[in-house]
Amino acid sequence: MGREGASEFGESLAPAVADRMTMGNSLMWSTTNAGVPVPFPAVPISMAWATEVAGTRADTGGDWNWEYGMHLDTIQDAEEIRDYLLRAIYGNFYNAKQKATNANLVFDFLPYVAGKRESRRLVGDYIVTQSDVVNGVYFEDAVGTATWGIDLHYPTATSYLSTYTSTPVARWYFPFRSLYSRNVPNLMMAGRCISVSHVALGSCRVQNTTGQMGVAVGFAAALCKKYGIEPRDIYRNPDRMLELQARIGGAWPERPRPGGVGGG
């Protein structure tokens, strides 16, 4: 859990020293014009818990960068993170409602379940790292593809707002070996808990790619049941691996040839 140091996997996008920071949780929210004045509760004492987080900021909506919890535990502190974001939202909207131009505004969308980018990651037979993503390393056990850049988030001076860096990458394929545990024989994982470094997670954590992981482990579970085997046995048996890829469907990359580059 957290960020590996740059030397652990030779990652230029990793910090020099390992730490516990993760990408945070977000609450995206919006308001709409009701066409008539809409009151909003007075803040003085009852809402001071909101304005002390918001400060004087008076936003009327928030995007992905309304993010908090990078230096907390996004599992154990999930409710604290969500509540902090709600305090920021209510405080901002209260400040906005003090302006006559916002008299007609009312909340349009305000979730109470925060979107989570990262928590703990489990270790599989293979750990995908920055070089795999950037170089499009060939995996004979490819079960899904990703195209999102290496998108890493960082805190800003405003406690509930984040910023990011994005490193573009070409299409790359992730291996089945990163979707099952190296030491729990019947455990598979899909989503943001798979076997990747913090940096590599920046590319494969988006919903299109994590959805493909779900498809892959679903079919893999069916094969395990059909043949009475464990996930690792699928990788070890070329026929089973080909059967898994066939069930998933699509085209898979060919092994690079000496003196040239294969493709599929």
C-alpha cells in the first residue's frame, strides 16, 4: 500500500523514497438553476464545520479533482475522507449562496459514496511496472488492454483539491498473472487492487480497463471450476491459457520476432 521508491522497480515517475501516500477519494457534485430563489441553511454555528474546511472559496460544482485522503488510509478512513469532502462542498455552496447571482442555485447531484482510486494492491505472480506500461511489454498471458496514460494524482495547497501528471502511453496489454494471488491459491482480483506498482496503476485503474479485468477473472473462474484447477494452472497450461483468451475474445499481440516487432 502506498508508493514504491524509484529504485524498487526502476521507475522514473516514482518518488525517490517509498511512502504511504495513495491517490485519494473524490466526490463530484453539481448545482442547477431552479428558476426561483432557493434558501440554504444558515452556517454560523451549525455549519461552521463546513466553512472551516471550505474557507472563503465559493464554488458551485466540483469535478474529479475534489479529492482528499492521499495521506490517510482510504480503507480505514473512508468515512472521514467522505465527510471532509462533504464539509468542503457544503461550505463552498454556503459561501456561493451569499451572492445574489446564485440565489436560484440548488444542489443537482451530491453523492455520499466517494469514488476511490487506490487502496491496497495484492501481489500476484507478476507485478506490472512503469516499464511494462511505457514499453508495451509482450505478455503471452494477455487478458485485457489499456490505453489511458499514466495518470497520477497529488495534493495541492487547498486540502480538498488535487492536481495530476499524465504520461501518454501506447496501447498495452496486461497479464493474467497480475490478476491472481501468488500465495493464496484460489484468490483472483480485478480492479484497482491488482498486482501492479503505484505508478503502473495510474494507467490501468480506469473503468474501461478494470471492467476488462472483471471479464477475465470471471471466465477464469469458470475454467477453474470446469477443470478442477487453480488460477495459476491456467497460466501454466498453454491450452487453458489459449482457451481463456478465446473465451474473452478479441485479438491478442503476437510474440515479437527477432529483428522485428510482432503485432496482432
